[in-house]
Amino acid sequence: MPVRFRLRTRGTSTGEGATLWVNASTGSDSNTIAQVRAGAGSVQWATIYRAARGVAPGGGADVSAQAAVAGDIVSIAAGTYSGVGTGDGADVYCNPVNSGTAGNPITFRAVGTVTLIYSSSDGPYIGAVSRDYITWAGEFWIDEADCPSATSGGAFVIRLLDATNIIFDGLRIIADPTVLPADNHVGIFMSTSEAVEIRNCTISGFSNDEANNVENASGIEIYTTGNIIIEHNTFFGNGSAIHEKAPHDGATNNTGPVWIRYNLCYDNSTGIVIHRAPHTSGDPCLIYQNIVRDGVIHYVGETTTAFAMRLFSDATSPMHVKIFNNTVDGCDAALLIRTANTFQANAGHLWWNNIVRDIATHVLWNIDGGASNFTDKARFDAEHNVYYETPTDFANTAGTDISFASWQGATYDQDDDDGGSDDSIIGSDPLFVNYASDDFHLQGGSPALTIGRAIYSIGGSDDTVIPAGCYITGSEVIGPE
């Protein structure tokens, strides 16, 4: 099952450009770009703003000839960098005046811990608006309490808007617990963008007003953006870790794949939620080899779940969401389907090769209705899974409890028990190496070692026998590398 993926840069330069230096303690924004280029590290700017926009903060209009250009690496020394926010959630304080190019991005690299703060006002400090081929890499430390998100235009700590080929690598983003907006409260928010990679980041603590949808308080939220890789990140304490919320073109068709893999999600209300995302079979949403554990209720009356799909309307409901080879532990549900609509015909959702343990209410829960969502395998297909310490009422749809035997029976025909290669297992301990310490590697003799089947060439050619759960080879890194 080949998948087209069109991300065009990994943030590495072909060698054009230069290294430009920024040091809050020893640099001066009065230095010209020629002096900084020639200084070989001995001549520096004082602010990231100067490197990105070509002028000192408060110095007037951007000057492209005095700012970093395609192929440049802006090396930012450890320290605290103070700025004045734009006051607008759709405007980035250090928005580069120039774009990079294919093979020659503009890279802003933290060397040590670079702490970003505002002396006044608010809004996103870094990101990209109408720019291409920009990379922010290294330990940029952004605590919303010191670098507040905007009170107008959206509570977004980092913003992407009309941007392409953007990479965030290694950032630390912390929400201010006193910020509880009425709707979206997000660590990294992207809209009308293309080809985005987010890896090795840690994002925590995003909540919103109790009267609103907790899933909109997200570590990462995706609007009208395609061609995305989200990998090797850690999310904890959020309403949701990752929320793909709206189609790529803003209407009814997501035109780029989304890969969500190797992430560690814990103490969130929801792990990964897919909303109005009608992917195609050629551009699916692949969610694989993640650990989602220990769901935490943020508000009274919530249901915690590892994965969720929201069916906003039949026409824009998710399609071709493939959830496979994940490890789930300690939630009310493993997969929760919200709102009383029905998957589109041939929706093509897969629930394969997952290990699910310690579920409180239902493993698969179609909470608001849409009884046909589970009875039509062209809409939803569950196979090759391992379930342990799960409730008697294994699933629920349209208010009707379903035992595992009924789930496997003629009506649903899921997780078959016909003796074929698509059987699943319930009630057998998957034998994690150290469950008490959240080590979800598999011991020798685990029944999960041979229950899985490769799909999308993950772990081998399709239909190759592989383990269920997030560790296929056993050497994968889940969370930051």
C-alpha cells in the first residue's frame, strides 16, 4: 500500500549560505550582516529578531538584505531572549523576512537552552507566516507564563500560517495553567500550510475553559494543512496531544498524508483526535507506533481515550484513518467515536496490530450513535489486536453494549475468531518487559509477538508476520530521540 509523501526538505543545507551568530550577552544588533558573516563567531547579533527580520527590534520595517537568507544557519547561544509581542495570534514576532529554498532552508538553531520571554504584550514568538523552508531546531524553551499567547487571534504559542516546508525539532513548550480560553489553546497551531515536520518536541499543560471541547486544548492542532510528519515527541497534561481538526483545502478533501508515529502521550484527556479529515486512500492518516497511556480527566464528566474520531458531519467525517501498531494503557476507551453521524461509505478506517490494556469502560465506543459505523468493514476494520484487562462490555454503539463474542460474531465480524490469520486475542497478558515502569517492550513468549501483520510496509512487506504494539523490532525510540 504505497503512500505518497511530499515533504521536500529535512532541514539540511547543501552548503550554501553561512553561519550567523546570536548571543544575548555579547552581541550587538548594530552589526551588519557582512560583519557577522565575516566574524566567524566573534561578531554576533544580540537578538533573534535581528537575524530573522534584518533590523533591531523597534527599528522599523524589515530589511531582507540584512537578514538570514536561504542556506544560512543562525546559531543562537544559550540564554534568555526578551521581546515585545505582536499582540496578534496570527502574527509571529520573529517571522523571517526571507524564505529558504529546497535543500537550503533558513535554520535557527539553539545551542544550549534558549529561553524566550516577552517584556510586554503577547503572541507567537517563533513560527512562520507566509514563509517557506524554515527550521527551528534545538532547545527553545517557551513557557507561556513568560511568553504569553495572544488574547486576540487565538491562544497559540507557536503559529504557522500560509507556510510550507517548516520543521520544528527539539522545542519545549509549556502552557500557562491560568490561561483557559473559550476555545482553542494550542502549543503549535498550523493552518493553510504544507509540508510540516514536528519532531523531538515536548509539549505540556494545554487546557481550556471547562464549558468547551477539551480536545481543542491541544499540543498540536492542524487546520487546512497537509503533508505532515509528527514523530518522536512527548505530550502530557493536555486536553489532547494532537488534533487534526479540519481538511486540507478547508472544504471536504484532505490532499496530503499525515503520519503520526513514535510519540509518547500520557496524562492527556485524549491522545490523538481526528476530526474533519476526509483523507483519501492515496493520502491517508497513518497513526502508528505510539504509546498512549494513563488518560487523565481534566473536567468532571469527561471520557478519557487514547484515540478519537469526531464525525462533525457525514460529508466531512474522517476517512482513511489507519491506527495500527500502537500500545494503549489506562484509559476509559481505546477509541472513542463522537457525535451522532455515520462514517462515509468505504471510509477505510483500520484498527490493526494494537495492544490495549486496562480499559475502564469500553475498548471501542461509538458514544453518540451511528450504529453502522462498526458493522460495515469497508468503513471500519479491526484485526490482529491484543486486548487484556478490558471490560465485559467490550464495545458500545448507539447505546448498545457489545460483548467480545458478539463483536466477533456475524453482526460485526470484527477481530475475527475463525482461526484465520486475522484473529485477535483477548484475555492473554501481552507480557510487557516491565509494566509497572511503563516499559512496553515485549518479553519472549508474548502472544503479541506473532499476532500482527505488516501494513503500509511498516515492519516488512504487507502481510508479513510482525508483533502487535508499538515495538516491532524492539529498538524503536518512542518519544524524543
